[in-house]
Amino acid sequence: MNAAAPLRFFREITQIPRDSGDERRVTDYLLAFARQRGLTAHRDSALNVVIRKPGTPGMEQRPVLTLQSHVDMVYIKAQGCPHEYASPLALVEEEGWLRADGTSLGADNGTGMAFALALLDSADLPHPPLEALFTTDEEVGMHGARALSADMVTGRRMLNMDSEEDDVFTAGCAGGLHVNIAFQAGLRDTAAGSEGVLLQVQGLRGGHSGIEIDKGRGNAICLMGRLLYTVQSVLPVQVCAVSGGSKMNAIPDRAQAMVAVSPADLPAFGALVDRCHADYFAELSTADPDLSLALLPATAPARALAPDSLDRLLLLLLNLPIGPQSMSRHLPGLVESSNNMGMLRSGVDGAITISCAVRSMVGSLRTAIADQIDTLARAAGATTEPEAAYPPWTFQPDSPFRARCAELYRELFGESPKVGAIHAGLECGFFKELIPDLEIVSFGAVIKGAHTPREMLDLRSMERVWRLLCHLARHLDDVPQT
């Protein structure tokens, strides 16, 4: 059984702009899909969509099977990429992989949508009554799942299609919390005769702040903080503006600072930056071989951060917790808690914001990291605003539904699936809170580089997952032979 049907739907989905917060068009597409096929569909006030299809002949009375995915993607493009967000993604197929040209692909979670649509569209595949739930704003706080009402889900067995490994049944995930740090910086006039220089940290791999937080990749905002501290401790450099990262839940792959430097200090400034580049490259050459620091001439802004405000900013950039903070004692190799400093912005009026994504499998540890961030922020004269907290999906060692899915996996592939949990956040924690007796298994096609312009989808795994989904739909409720 090939995956032509889900791939066709996935390609259609990539032609619809659907960054988080911009999901009406893709949910319009889902409603039109249902209407054209005479299927029942409903969209709620949060733009969540549910589509229902009766069971095929002989399977009408079997229990409902719920297929779940989210409709939004993390739209990120490579530096210098000319792609406009509103334009369809330009797809490139190479050696069994599918990617977008210069942007993220949206396989997270467009593939989950595509599998559900393909099964809903089928005319000859046996299945029980189906319920396909498509949620919104997953990537920026799971707002769709947060707003979901219990009557949107009638099934009590759910296949979440938002995992990124085709041989793993995910059965638990981290909870999370977004923390925004804000403070007002003082400004002063830049020194007369200063030269403007745009300082850039670039070429880092970035990545998903949950799945790839333990890969040892550099955080561009953190590196910029180190760089500015080193430079300003030696030379009277004025920092006028800083920025870095593009999404709270993506490891930032670039950052930049506009600085004002005396012409006489430019040679020493360049030498310091070169030295820092050598140090950072030695630290990160394995994980981030394309790391580079660049100096570009620019017009010096009229205003720069006052020295005490720069000190407060550096206090935060150099001391906020970054990366894994604890490892699971129950599931070896799994990150238990982490923090990602994902975005940094300074406004023309001196307003500075830093956005962090905290994750943990343990609620109390998530709170502890948020408290650490808040304490540090207050020491720097800043305030914090926690938002978009979402619960962990607690791993249950015993699950009859998961056991039956594993049995059918073995029947199809001749081997057992791995079972585990992931440090990324899934909406399953909200679903379990809403419907405590809901049983959930998560799996999906192989995706590499999610939340980056290097995101790639393994086309062979699409076929494998499609075969598994069809096998599960057909045989989950078979009566054992006597």
C-alpha cells in the first residue's frame, strides 16, 4: 500500500499559509473537504474542526476511533530566502526526502492532517466510525486544545499523529510554560563621530526547542550576550539595539546587535570579535559547523542603551537557564526539564523583551524553572509574565489500547514498536484532563529539522505510517478467532 493519497493531501496543505494564529484559511479548507464528501463537520470559536465519517459496512457499530492533529506550523525561513509567507511553499524532493526551498516544511503537523484526510476520503478502506479532530495554535501555546469542549470528542480511543518517529509509540510528553521578560531600558545619545556596526551571530542549526534541546546546539541569543559582555568589558562600545530568534519554541539560529564604536577602536573591535568566533567555533564545531560572526557597516543610531541598562540586559542573557536542566530518572536518556531562550527584542523606546519556553515532565520542576527566571528578572529590574501553561501527559506503564496497537504493529512489521515519552509538548495532556478515560497513542512519519528551514519529511516513512494506520483502523476491534 503506497502513500499516494496522504502525500497528495499533504502537498495541498503546504499551499495554504498556516503559521500559528493564521489558521482560518486551512480550517476553511477542512470544512470544504467535508462538505464536498457529504461528511459531518463542525468548527468551534477557537477554529478547531472535527469531521466525522460513519464506519464502513459491517463496522458501523464498532467504537469510534479519533484521529488527532494540529493545523498550524512553525513558519521559519533561511536568512536571505526570498519566499513570501503568503505564497505556497516551494517543495523539493531529493533522495526519498521532501523539503521546502528555504523555509520550514510544515510536516509538523501537516502529515498528521494528511493521514486523517486520506482515511476520511477513502472509498474502499475498512474502518470503524471515524472522528478527525484538527486543533489550532498548537505551536504557540496549544490554545485550540485549551479551548476545546468535551463534546467535540465522542471517541475514547485516540491516535495522535503529531510524533516524528514511525517505529515509536509515544505515550507521554512534557508540560510547558511560556515566560515573557520585560524591562524598560534607559537611553542616552551615542557619542559624536561614532561608527555604526551591525554585529551578527549566524549559521547556527537551531531546531525544535523540545526534541533537539539536548543536541548541544548553540543558542544565538546566549552567544550574543557573551559576545557583547566580552567586547564592552574591553572597549567603550555602545549597544543601540539587539534582537534574536523568531519563535519562542525554536532554538534561535541567529541574533544581531547594532553597536556604535569609535573609529579608532574599530581594529581592536574586529580583533575581539575574531577571537570570540574562534572560541565559539571550538565549542560548537561539531553541533554547529556553520557558525559565523559577521561585522557589517551601518549608520550609527542616535540613541544607545545606558550603561546600567546594558548591565541589566547582560545579567539576563548570561544567567538565564539554557538547555536541559534535568534528566528523567524513569526513562533513561529523556530530558526531564529544560528552558529555551527563544526570542529577544529591543524597541526604539528602550523596551526590551525576552521570551522563554519552559518544559518539564514534572509540574513542580516546571514551576521551579519559572521561579528561577522570575527571581533573576527581578534582580535585573524586569518583570515576568507567565502564559500558555500546558500540562504534561503522564506516562502510564499499562494501557490496553496501546497494547492492542502494539500487537497489530508486530503483526504488520514483524517487530515490536518502541514505547516511550518525548520532551516536546503534545496536546494529549489537555485531552486527558478534559476526558480522563480517553486512551491515547501517538506516532507519525519521520521528520528531521522541525521548526527550522532544514525540515525534511522521510517519504518512505509516510508509506510505513499509512500502512499502520489502515491496519489499525481495520483490525483494532477484531474478535479473536476461537
